[in-house]
Amino acid sequence: MTSAFRLDPEKIRAEAARFTTRLAEGVGRLHDIGVIPAGVTEKTAIYAEDKITLYRYKNPAGKTRRGAPAVLVSYALVNRPYMTDLQVNRSMVRGLLAQGLDVYLIDWGYPDATDRFLTLEDYILGYLDRCADAVRAKSGQKKINLLGICQGGVFSLCYAALHPAKIRNLMTMVTPVDFHTADNMLGNWIRHVDVDRMVDSIGNIPGDMMNWTFLNMKPYRLLAQKYIDMVDILDDAEQVYNFMHMEKWIFDSPDQAAETYRRFVKEFYQQNRLVKGRIVLDGKKVSLKNIKCPVLNIYAEDDHLVPPSAAVPLGKYAGTKDYTALSFKGGHIGIYVSSAAQALVPPAIGRWIADRV
Amino acid sequence: MKKPRQSAKTKPQTPEEQWAAFFAAWQSLVTGRAPSASMYRHFFTDAGKGYFDLLVQLSRPDAAAAPEKTVLTWADTMDALMDMLLAANAQPLSLPPQTIEELLSAYSGMPGFGFTAEKQADMNLLYTLWTQYEEKSRAYNTAMTGIAKGSLEKFRAFVAKPPKHAKPLESAKDIYLLFIDYCEEDYARYALGDDYARLYGGTVNALSAYKKQLNKVADTVFAQMNLPTRQELDALHARMHALRRENVKLKKSLAALKKKKGGKK
């Protein structure tokens, strides 16, 4: 009979010795990590309101060219936006600056109980709009380039549909558009949840709860295997440093403002209203057909949070005649930080914008 | 982990055993010792430790000569862990005869009497909602463990009779990753299905209902102590945001008017 194994006792003993040695030495290495920064590129706050701050990044290679296309990055409310600027060699922001772009980013802050009643309108028609105005004023450009990431991409779609006069080009990254596709795990989970009851009972949705949900999408890999794999890299200071950067970011999760969460889950996830043209913000209907500016839709082929099936349909629903899709071979997180992404995504954005200024 | 007092397979039969089960269930509910979501969470961390256990077992002098036996023994320990989860999550409140459930609902379904009637009703409802959440939570944990057991069976089948062209496993890590792959694959399939969506939704909804009632009870206590209640804070925050929005609109109108008149913005 064929055996499932080809085990060499010596190799097994070596594996065990390696594992325990790395663990023992790794403890010291973990102690040496020190404080992990939240973002690495120098930036200046140019606008602030409540808990949000709008930053403008300084180009490490020199002064930003006068008249350089202004790009406003709208990140998701879930997790912190420094994922776009995690480390010097893993920074989408730096990649965009290197393309000669003038980069701005909204930091949504950490909502607390006083923000429980912030609505989708407050975020999209309030904060996002005022940040866009601040970028327009600072850059002297009537129309700016808007780059929305994940949930921030959904906000950007709504915003661009309602304020077309302020947007020159729209870019979406790992952004769900059709929330009812068969492989959308989050969409499936939330289908039978009584969101009203949940929000009414706990108010703001704790970041820990969001994290637990995301971890449960791949529980064996993310709760068990990941930390076994970590032992394999404990003898490499640089890899440990990278790992801990990511670990910090993953669990640095703001609470979600209750009323915004309620409507986002009900209207986008449960009712799939975005593609039906039935999102209404402050009495105005959001129609993706109103998005006539050029659109670049970047999605990740192995994205388990926003599967391609959820992101790709934008091309079908947006009203633009200038639509480009860019697929990246990787996952939801790799698209910001992997070396492949660093080499592909910012240059592609730079070229795409340069062709449309 | 301690051995559960009562296994899922040995349901109480005599009236004495049934009453004992009822009181055990009641005791675990009121003392907060009932199995919770965290129990299933611990399962994953135990699964992580599983690699180390496997490595230790395979490092023993005679293990590599009979890896099938060693790995199947390891699988048995994982199985025992899952059995413990199943036993701890057995539904004592659903055990026959129905008098146990009836008795519980008879207690919590009682109307309030006299001066503290409202408080009694609130507490009874809280108790009912807690038992309902417990039931959902146990069902959730049980279903999830069932899926994991199925994956473990596939793993065992592979070990006992690998497919013809399967790549031989050459390290403890290879073996461990195969186990993780089976678990993750089955879980992903289940988690994308309707059964899981209903189970998940039902559990979350039951917990939300319980927490909502808990808020109400807590608010009553806070009000008695002259402390701000959640209801009051919510009203305050809602008004604050409404005023803020109004203020932003007024500022915009003012700026527009100034602009129209040629004044400074």
C-alpha cells in the first residue's frame, strides 16, 4: 500500500529543533521591535474637522511639481489608512508621489459614542465633500482625482455620482459594487442579521467585532496557521519587522459609527441598492450612470473580502465611456503592500492619470 | 480542559437524571458558566498548538517508522477536543421530556405582580432572551465543530489511504498544513451556504435581542442612581448632530450670500 508519508527521522528532529530554537530566539527579536509607526511618509494636516484630518504628503524625492495632478485618497472606515503608507518600501503613497502626483489622504479617525449618529450623508456629502473642497482650494484645481479604496471606494462612487463637477478622474481599488454575488462571504453572512436590532443594542460596532468577523473568514489560517508560520521567520529581523507592521495594522481597527454602519450594511450589503440605483443621500438619488468621468477600477484576483465578482461589475453600471479595469494577481491586502503591487499599481495609476490630465 | 460532566451521547433518561440536567443547565446559565462563543475561539488556538504537539509526537524515536499510527493518534486528540466542544454545547434545555423547557418558560414567562411588576417582567424577559441566545450559541458551536469533524475525517482518510498520485508528506509542517487545508476548504464551503447564513444570523440576532434588553435593565438602574442613561446620551448626541448639520448648512448659506454681495468669504 502507498504511504502518505516520506518522513526522515533526522529531518523531523531537525524540524523540531529549528522550531524550538526559532521560538526561543524570536522572543528576544520581538522585544527589539520597538514602536511601530503608523505611516512613514512626512505629511501635513491641511484640514481637520471633528475627528477627521486631511493630510497632504510631502514628496521624499523633492518638492511636488506645481500643478501636479491632485489625488485625494478616500480609505475605508474599517481599519486605518496608513496601510497605504505602511513602510518605506511598502508604500502606495510613495509610489504615487514618485509618479509626480500631489497626494492627499483622509484619516477618518476613531469614532466614539459621540459619533454614533454620524450618517452616510455626514461622511460622503459632509466630510468627503469638504475634504475634496480643501484639496481643490489647496491645489488650485477645480477638478481633482479621487482614489477610493474598499469601502472608501463605495463612498467615492456615491460622491462622484453626486458631485461630477468636482471630479476629473475616479479610481476605485478593491471596491465592491455588486454585493450579491455567490462568492461574497461577508454578503452571505449578513443576509439574515437583523442590523437594526444589532445597532440599536450595541451602538457603534466595535473594531474588535469587525476583526473577529474578518478572522472568521479564514479561521484556521488566520488564527492557527499564521502564527505557526510566524515562527519560520523569527530568525529574520526584517521579516519579523514586516510581520509586526502588518499585525499592528490588522488589529488597529476603529469602531464603526452606528448609523453609518446600519445603512451601509442594510442598503449596500443586504439590499444591493448601489447597482439598483436606489441609494438616496440627503434626498438625492445616487446613480452610477452619472459617473461620466474616466474610471479606473483596480481589483485583486484573490480577494476574499471583495471578490472580483463584486468589483468587476462597475464597468457595466458606470456611465463613463472611458473605463479601464486593472486586475492584480494577489489579495485584498497584498494589493497595497506586496512588491508586485508596488511595481504595478502606482505606476499604472500614474500613467492612467497622465493620459487624462 | 476539564472533562464535561455529561456527554452529548448520554442524555438523562430517568426523571431524577432529567431534573439533575435541568438544575445543571440552570446553574450554568445563572452563574455564567455556559459555553460561549469564546469556547469555539479557543478551538482555533488549540488547533495552532496542534502543530507543536504533532512535532513532539513525530520526534519520538519510533514515530517516523510508523507515521500513520502517530498521525492518526494525533488526529484522535484533535477529535477528542472536538468531542469535548460538542458535549459542552449539547442542548440541555432541549432534552426530553419537554417539561424542562416548559418549566423554564413557565418561570420566565410569568407576568409580574404588584409594585415591582414591571421590573419582574423586564428580568423575566432578560432571562428568556439569555436562554434563547444560549441555545443559538450552542447550535452554532455544534454545527461548526461538526464541520471540523468532517474535515478531520477526510484528513484521516488521506492518511489511511492516500490518493494514488498524492505528493508524500515529508515534514510535520506538511502534515499540519494538509489538516488546515481540509478544515479551511470545508469551512469556506459551509460559510458560503444558506445554512450557515441562517445559523449566523440567528445567533447574532439572539445576542442582540439579549443585549438590547440588558441595556433597558441597566438604564433603569442608572436612572435610579441619578446617572445618565444610554437613552439620554443617545438623545443628546442625536440633537448635537442635528444642530451640527444645521450649522454647516447655515455657514454655507452665509458664505454664498457674502459671495453674492461681493463681500469677503
